[in-house]
Amino acid sequence: RKAASNAVAAKLAAKSGPVAWSPQPESPEQVAAMKEGDQALSRTVAQMGAKDFAAAFESLEQARAAFAAAGEDVAQARGAAVDNLYGYLIAERERDGKLQKLVRMKQILARKKSLEDEGADRIARALSRERDDGQA
């Protein structure tokens, strides 16, 4: 009876605060679903580290579905981690997009400068030829 009351207290504390609890799925299928979700979360983190945001988003969706299949307690217990990864993934995708845009802008500016330098060189050569022709 004491173990049951401790479990209820832990669950209530986890629902109302930062205390984590380890949910206990009721069936072997739910245990397998929870493990599948945990593995999908691990893949998500690895893919985010590799900047493969499309794959990370897909793995995160798989994790959410697996946790839902594992039961309400599991989905709720893992929900904060999933939600945090969604937020981080969105922020990283936006940051990566901005970084790619900055790189493209730098490439365009470098090309523009190169073209300007080539044009200035051509003008200088033409003026030099004119001056040489005028002296002859």
C-alpha cells in the first residue's frame, strides 16, 4: 500500500513540477513502444547534431507516435522532452536558414567585388594603352 501511495505521489509531483518519474507501461507492447520512442529521441538528438533537420523532425514525429502508443503516462512523462526538442529543432532550422542566407550574401558580394576589380583593371589597361598611343 505504501508503494502505491508513493507512486501516486511521484506521479502527482511530476505532473505539477520539475520532478521526473519513470512511467511503468502495463503491457509488453507498451514497453516496446516506450523503448522505440526513447530510441527515436536519441536519433533525433544525433541528427540535430549532424544538422540533418529533416531527418530529426521525422524521428521526433516517430518518438511522439511511439510514446502515444505506450500509453498516456509515458506520453505525458516524455512530453516535455519531445516539446523541448521541437522548440530547439525549429530554432536550429531558422538559425541554419539565416546562416545559409548570410553565406550566399557573402558569395554574391565577393563576386561583385571580383567583377568590379576586373572592370577597374580593364579600364586601367585601356587608359595605359591610350597614354602609350598618345606618346608614340
